[in-house]
Amino acid sequence: MRWEELTSDDFAQAVRDTGVCVIGVGVVERHGLQLPLGTDYLNIHEVVARAAQIEPAVVFPPFYWGQIYEARCYPGALTLPPMLMFSLFEAVFDEIARNGFKKIVPVSGHGGNRHFLPFLSDCSLWQRKPYSLYQPAFMALAPEAREEMRAMTGPTDGHAGDGETSMMLAHRPDLAHMDRIPAHGWEPLGRLKHLPENQCGVFFYADHPEHYGGDATPATADKGRRMIELFAQSLARFIAAVKADTVQPALEDEFFRRADGLGG
């Protein structure tokens, strides 16, 4: 159920029926020469909506704010100051909870959120909230699904590569410009390889100055449809587990009671 498509009364019933809100977190950034700026949020919103058809949940409207500072040098990228972004996410989660949800599942559709979203979950222990955040791994992909995905895309997949392009071909082929895919240019340049294990801000730019980090030429709509199905099925299983869970909220309550008691 998509939040923005429900009537107010139907929304209230959906909160009672499901108890879970899922928010697909994408960004707006360059995706090589062939894909739209909104690839991440378009793909993850499609996955989340499909998952909610399998395991009923309310899907937050398309959301395209996340960590994407490494794309600020390209036209069309949308970024927010770091502290404002943290405040935005807290306000969004609080507003979801104000509407009745006790369980919120942020699902990342963007690799650049791999540190940001888990840290947001860690920050939930700073202040007691009337909801629990459940943070799945990237797109909630199950291990067996991950293996099938790797077999489909191969070792050269990456940003704007086979996987993302295939998914776009599957559900928004009008936005995938296959004739613009360059013959080369996705190979990493290795300009920081003299600094092993150096996780700096320009690490991706150092390897991929055109923001194209995976060979997109093998992409097909058939592969994309299967990838979306795998992501949706994995996420649906995660949502079902979240619905049934009573342990995390109880542990959070225990944690805050102990933390509150330190001052007494």
C-alpha cells in the first residue's frame, strides 16, 4: 500500500492492519551516461512497493535524500548539509510515528548509504522514541538471493552497471538510454591505490571520475525483472519478521530504563 495513494480513512486502517511503514531511501545523482539521476530512488521505491504487495505494509512516498556528497561535482545531484540531513531523517521518522506506526523499516537503494543509515540506527539509542527502527542490509537482500544476483551480473557490475541498468529496463525502459553506454570507462583508475584501506571522501571519484563504475552493456529487462523479484521477496520476508518481532522493542525499553536509572 502506497501512503500517497490511500485515502485518509484507508490509511488509518492500514496502520492498524500492518503496523509497519517501509521507506525506500534513494538519492538523486549521476548514473553514467545512460541512466536518469533518480535511478536509486526509482528502483528502490519499485522494490519496496512490490515487497509490500507480498507482505502488506505501508510504503512511504518516494524519498530521495541520502548520503551522496561524492556526486556534488556533477550536474543534477541533490544534497543537504550533513546536520540538516540527520535532522530531516529524525523528523520524517517522528512524523511516521505520529501517524501511528511503531515499527519503521528504512531500506537503502543506494550504496553510499552503507554507513549513514546504520549510524542513524545507532543514534536511536541517544533518545527514547515511540518507535523502533529496523535496518536491513542493502535492499534487504537474502544471502541466497545475493548469490543468484552475482551469477546474473558477474564481477564487473557496479554503479550504473549491469544491475541498475537491468532494473531500470524492467520497470522504466523509457528512462534507460542504452545507445549512450560507452564502450569503456567503467574500469577503476586506481588513483588512490598507493593508500590501501584509505576510506576517504574521494575514494569513488578517484576510481570513477565519470560516476560510472560497472559495465552496463550486458543489461537486459529479463534480468532486471528477476532482480526486482529477488529484492522484493527478500524484503517481504524481512517485513514479516519485523511484524512478528517483540524482542527488539522490549530490549530498547530495557536499555532506556537502565540508562534513565543511572541518574536516579
